[in-house]
Amino acid sequence: MRRLAIFSFSFALAAAAYVWLLPPVWAIVTAGVLLAGMLALLAFRTDNVKRVRIAALGAAVGLLWSWGYEALKIAPLRELCGEYRTVTAQVCSVPVKTDYGCRVVARLSGGRMALYLNCPPEELSLGDTVSVKADVIDVSRGSGDENNLYFQSNDISLLGLQRGALTVEKAEKTPLSCYPALLTAKMKDRIDLVFPDDTAGIAKAILTGDRSGLSFETRNTLSVAGITHVFAVSGMHVSLLVGILMMLCLQRRKLATLISIPVMFFFAAMLGFGASVTRAVIMNSVLLIAPLVRRENDAPTSLSLALLILLAFNPWAIANVSLQLSFSCMAGILLLAPRIYHFLMKSVHEDAMSEKQGFPYRFRRHVAVIIATSIAATVFTAPLVAGVFGSVSLIGPLTNLLTMTALSAAFTLSFFAAIAAFVYAPVGAAIAWPASWLFRYALWLSGLLAKIPYAAVYTDSGYVVAWLITAYLMIFVFVLCRQERYKLRLLIGALAVTLIGAVFFSMHSSAGITLKVFDVGQGQCVFLQNGKNAVMIDCGGDEDEYDGERTARALLTRGYTGIDALILTHYDTDHTCGALQFLSRVRVKKLIVPDFLDHTGNRETILRYAQQADIPVLLVTRDIKLNFGSGMLYLYVPEDANVKNASLSALMSDEEYDILITGDMDGTGERVLAATKALPDLEVLIAGHHGSKSSTCAELLQKTAPDTVIISVGENSYGHPAQEVLDRIAAIGAAVYRTDLDGTITITR
């Protein structure tokens, strides 16, 4: 193994240990022990001992470097932390709009901070100096109660929340250091000018890495299809950029190198020196320089160098998921892709094919490269993706094969379109036209493949997690196995069989009744199944579209690619915000909604989406009953639909088992419901309005005498669940379960 690779890997492990595990004192002690051990081994000259010495040196330097970085750069900034501190800093990023104003990255003496301000983004410009009273939080070792290293991994040491007056001193001219960010902003404006509305967002994503123009549904579709990596500007984009510059330089290597390296670094600066693009720039720079100094380019060495440089500038970058994914992906491509490629091409006699059938050979080679690269990258990144994002795309290699050529061409055309737009917009628009159609093709195909059952699997299922662990154990055995014959076929077969088994057991469910109340924070989302019939009642929470995606994944994991109905009790956002994403992911035979007036605007949006998706809609104006497995599902309309928190009520009855859901209905509505409907004794009651003191009244509890009460609730400022409600439930002796304490709650019968 190469010395630089050993040193860099050990340095990275030490940085990770310092960031996540070791207090500073223990880091220094450990570094001392490692250095002492390295010195003790100097007398031994074997290759293995040399490797151990290099590893010990790398780990010791990594610990000491991380400690020094914290002591010299981060620690002084911590003196600013506290409430109502005066902060003076220079804006160094384009302001981003938030719900309460804007967010900017600001540079202050010794570091950078993320400032959340109450002013609109239009009031700030790059280079402006702001002075504000703010609560300042250290994020290098976590902020608040969460261990959130996201900011520090992006070289942002402090978080500032405005608490007082803001003073802005306008910059006379944009500082030179802000030019890359300014050019990025102008490029986005040019893209908006020359690209159609439906493709401008994806063009900005592939050129600048800014995915804010992509809807949640689009981003999720790309994730399920396995091509999200295309929009994390990295190796492919930088290589295409170098290729464009080589072409413009007429393949004159020295000239291309002199131009490409500064252009690449400026491109990385435009993207804020993100981990993936910086890694790609360093590796491509080494690739260009190596022949000029008469040295062979060694990919593992350049990868190690890139990792070392990134961590030298910020050891906390080891916590950056983009860095982890980028280096894992590249490691897979370097270590595994060549073997897969040779396996795919081993039946081809290269000389004969290249001479007699040039195009068929080149085509097969192109296909083999894409498949090998995609599979290798997936193998090395899947555990990380599963752990962080909870999913693994199985359809990814096929999606990459069918879209990568089109997306590479689209990137090149988009680059020229954006450059041309600075000179003459009509020319940029003309170049953007074919790029847009390539983007539309990639989006259409990704959407088509993402809808295939089990295009992705999710870690919601313990069986899928078990399969992932088993799969990597089998891959490990495969690598150690010395018998070449049949072993790859056996591995592929074993992976497929165990995956089918995991999917089968994930799908297996009782033929009886299942109630699942999802933990969606301060909202409600309830799945109800009886035999072969299944419905979702409400689909909302406090994370908007993600709540719909989370519930869709839970159902897809269990084999529910379609359900009988999505029933909305009313239109409040915390009960409906995930509905559109859910409808886009799970086939719903019917949308059942109340015919209420709605002041949120959600009703119109949901009905319009259902019409576009050709989903039948039932507007409930009177009480109805539906066959539901071996029982019945009753939907009750409130006596007065115009009062606040008016909601449909849903009662599932099957012999002696009954479940009641009342949405956000208040006590007045519950009393009418108890007095006018033939409600049975309940096995389960979903508490009204997340445990509000004005709901789940004593009359309803006494009439239905539930055995179990479930409260769907999250962190909130309303005091839910109210102590009065908990006392009323305790008075009838019912068991209480809460999603904020117990997570997603599942009851089966």
C-alpha cells in the first residue's frame, strides 16, 4: 500500500476520533503514545513495520493537527458565544430567503458564521458589513441538544440568531474574495434567463450544485432512481470541464494545464470549495501535472492527497456527508470498477473487435464502463447512504446506464449556454434548447424507473438492514475467496436470493387488523389495514413533504405499492402537508376529503393534484360507510362544518374490535358525536387535536371507554398534550401512548 495513502487514511481516522470521540487532553496523550510507539519501532526494517510506523505517524499528526486547529482557530471564536452578543461581520455569501427573513454566511475575525436575520435578502449584498445583536452558538461540537456538526464541517464555526437591531454598512465595491460567489449568482440569473422554467432548476443544480430550484418530489425521484450524485458537482463535472478546455486548447497539453488548473480552482471557489468538487479538482490537477514532470499519475495517491489537503484546512470536514460519499465513491471506482469492467469485457477479443467491429466494441466498452463505475460506487457508498438517508437504490445502475450519456451532454451544453448568455442571450437560449430536452428525458426516465416496485429499499425494515449486513459479509468473503471459478456468479445469486427473502419477509403482514400511527412530529398520519384493504387517514406533520415520503416508504417497504384510499379529516397543514408527496409515491385508488370551506389553500392544491394524477375524488357531504376487510369503515360528518377544527371522524369496526379517529375535532363536536352516533366501546382512540385540552372530552371517553388512547404529538408551543387530557384519560383507566415519547406506534390484531 502506498505511503501517502497510509498516512492520509490514518490522519483521517485520527481527525474522526478527535471530532466525535476524544476530548482534547486525551487526544494529546494518545498522540504522544503513538509517537513513542513509532520511535520504538525505528529499529525494525521490515515492510510491515514501516507501514505501521507511517500509520502511527499519520494518526499522531492527525490528532495534534486537529487539536491545534481547535485551539488556534475555533477556541477564540467561542468567546463570542452567548445571548445578546454584538456581532460585526462581512457578508460573504448571497443571502438566502427564510421564513423569517434571510440567512447569510458572514466572515468575522478568525472564521465564519451563519447568521439568521429578520431582514429580507434584498437589503443585503456581498461585501456588506453587518452589526447585530444576536444569540451566538458554537457548532463545532454540537448546537443545542443535537450533535449537529454540519456547519463546522463546512468551515462555519458559529451560528447567530438575530435578537436586536441590525445595522448594515453597504460596501462601496464587491471584495475580490466575493467574486466567485458573485459570479455564481450571476450565472444562476443567466440560467433563469435562457432556460425554460421546467429545466432551469435542474440546469442550476448540475452546473452549480444548487438544488433549491428542484422540488422535493423531483429530488426524491432522483434519489430513488439512484442519480442524485449527478447534481453534487464532483468528478464527472470537473472532468467534463477539463475536457472542454482541452478541446478549446486544441489538445495542447501544456497550454491546457496552465489554463485548466486555475479555471478548476475558480470553479471550486464558485461552489464554496465543497468537498466533492475540491477532491475532483485536486485529483484532476495531479492528472494534468504528472506527465509534464515525467511522473505517472497514481489515482490512489492523488485521492489520498486530496483527502489530506481537505482535512488540513478543516479537520471537521471529516463529518461532512458529501466528503464521505465523494471519497467512498471514488475509492469504489478505483478498487472495484476495474475488476467489474474486465469481467464484463472478458469475452471480447479486443483486437478483433476494434479492427472488424469498431463501433460495437466501443459501444460495449462504453456500456461496461458505466455499469462497472455505477456498481462499484454503489457498493462502497450504499452503507453510508442507508445509514444517513435510510434508503438504497437498486435501480441505480440501470438509471445511470440509460441517462449518464445524456446528462454528460446536457452539462456540456448547459455550460456553453450559460457562458453564451453573458454575451448574447438568444444564443444561450438556442444552446439551452437541446440541453433542456436532454434534462426532460433524464427526468422522465428517472420518474418511470423510480415507480418500479422496489426500485429502492429502505431501512424502515429490519429485514432490509439484515440483508445489507449479510450482503457485505458475503462481499467480504468473496474478496477473500481464492477460488475464481463460479465465485462471482455465486455471489450475485446469493445477493439476489437474500434480497428477495428480505423483501418477502418485509411484505409479510397479518391478515388481521393493523393500526400504525406514524411519528411525524406535531401532526397526524395514521395507517389502517384490515385484511386486503388499507387506507391512510391524514398525511401531515412538521416536516412537510418529508412526512409524506416517510409514510410512503413505510408502506412500500411492507409491499403496499397501492392502497384503497387516502382520507383527509380536514385541511390543516399539519394533517395534509405530506399528501402530495404520498400520492406521488403510492398508488391511491380514491381520495376521500370533506366538503368543507378551507382557508389554508390546501384543499384546492390537493384536488388539483388529484385531477392531474387522474385520482378519483369523493367529497364527503354526509355520513358514509365503506366495506373494509371483514368489517366496516364509517365516516361521520360534523354537525357544524364551519366551526374551527371541524373534522371528519373515522370509525373502523370489525366484530369486537373498534378504532376511532376524530382529527382535530373539539369537545363540542365530540359531545355531539357521542350523543348522535352509535359509537361502540373502543379498543383504540386517537386523541383529538394532538391532546389539546379542548378535545378528547370526558363525555366521549365515558361513552366509548377506550382501552388504549394514542396521542399523535411532537415538540410544540401549544402545551400538547394538556395535563387535563392526560388526567381525563387516566380517570377511565386507559393506557396512553405518545408518538413524541414512543415513536411510531403499531398495534396489530
